[in-house]
Amino acid sequence: MTTLRLISSMATKPLLADLVALYRKHNPDVQVLVESVGGVDAAKRVQAGEAFDGVVLASDAIDKLVASGHVLAGSRVDLVLSGVAVAVPAGQALPDISTEAALKAAILAAPSLGVSTGPSGVQLAKQFEAWGITEQIKDRMTQAKPGVPVGALLARGEVALGFQQLSEMRGVAGITVLGPLPEAVQITTTFSGSAAAISAQAQAVRTLLDFWASPACKTLKEEHGMHAA
């Protein structure tokens, strides 16, 4: 029995659970263990030399780990494209977010806002800056702690309007997902996998990632609100 230990960000946790199960159907002699934590923490643990065989993170985070020598150059496999969705606490009035102008108005009207520490939070900050509203909303902004989904803040009523990867919003009790960001300002993150530099099973990781990138996994990715990369 081959055992592969992977670390990932929370954004892909539910998807990877299903991808692991699908891979095991075809490869019952391979056990895949995935630990999902905040993306920033995941990268730090890989950089610290923790014994993982593979890493699944946003592509830019993977590239930084390649540059620092912590994952193998040439082993990156793009797996999914993930967009950002907007949600409110269940039972709250549903603001219009259908256009860029409507979304901006909804943000300015919201008494409190929640964003993630992940790639979407970084890009949203840039969008707020581009709109010139950063100063207006900064005192109403809450950034979820690493590993804490924005949906949890919404469900507890801590924020009135929240943004995160659609995959992390789906199925969260106590919230209503309004839909994706308007196309004009949609933030799409590529999540990729790579073999860790210290792994003695790099080829087995490559085989796993190649399967996850194959057409056999396309439908499963769409069921999780993502698209094949």
C-alpha cells in the first residue's frame, strides 16, 4: 500500500475529498491523506520542511514554493478554476449584485463586510482600491482568520455581506449565496498541485495529479462550483 500525504488550502477541501475517493476506485492500492488548512499556513508548513508528498494551493503560491525549492520544478499541474461568490446571512434582504455598479452599491450599503485571507481577499482589496472606496469601508471590513470560512462569519451574523470562493460557500448552513461576482470584476483563482521536493514518492504524486487533471474528473469539479483548468 502506497500512502501519499498532501496539504491543501481550505478552498479545495470538499473537492479533494471526492477526488481522492474517485482515485481510490481506480487505484485501491494507493492511500491519499489530505490535510486542509488556511493557504498561508499550508505554504509556511511546506517551507518549514514538514513531510508532505504533495501540495495543492493557488497557482501563485505553488510558483513561490517552486522558486524557493520546496516543491519540484516542472511538477505543477493546474487542476481547477475557482470563482468568487457573494453571500448574506439567511433571512436577510438580498441585494442586487448583477452588475459592477450594483455590486459596488451593495458593498457601500452593507453595514459590515467579510473577506478571506486567501487569493480572493487579496484581489478584492485591489478592486476596492480601484473603485476608490477602501477608506469608506475599511472600518466595516472583517478578514476571516486563516482556515475560518467567510460563510461561518455570515452564519453567525458577524458580517452582513461576505465574499469567498464559491466552493467554500456551497452547502454552508445559515447563509444565502447571491451568486458569483459580475463577470466584469470576477476573480478567478487557479488551484494547482505539485510534488514536494522532499518526497520520495514524487512520481506517484505526479500520477495522482495527472488523474485529477484528466477529463474523468471534469464533472466532479463542476459539482463543486469549479471548472477544469
